[in-house]
Amino acid sequence: NGEYIKNIYPMIDRIDTDVVWDGDSEYPMYDIDLTIYVNDTDMTTFNMYERGMDPHYLIDKHMMYLLKFMDISSRDIIQVYLKVIGPDGSGIYGI
């Protein structure tokens, strides 16, 4: 929720992140649940890429970079759950 992401994606209000560890300290694996809240009232499922919001690139490029600081690499991640929520609380995108 810092300036790193907001400088790239100004339409992001905040990102809620839940990282769930499987409990194995030798070979740890994680599920990641991301909920991205945007402040763009005109963003929809159909125009979010045109408006500069690419949630998959955000995960692949920027979130993976930030997860390195938690000592989590992409090979340690089992699944990423993603939701994009508009300012009115409605779902724009989700996988």
C-alpha cells in the first residue's frame, strides 16, 4: 500500500494481502490472496486494461519483487487468488 505500487498504478487505493503458509519449514509453500481496491469509478472488467490496470502484470512483476523481501520466491507459491474491487465495493475482476 506504499508509494511503490501507487506510483505505477495510481488508480489503486489499497491492496489487502493474505499470505498463507503451509507450515512446512523445510519446503515452505504459500497461497496468496490479493484483493486490489481501485479508486476509478469508471473501471470495469472490460476496460481495466485500457485504463492501465493489468492485475496479472502487477502480480508477476511487482508483487513477486516485493515478496522477495519476505523470503518468498515464485517457486514457493502454490496459488494466487486475485480480486479487483471498485470504489463502490462491486467486483470488477476475480480469479
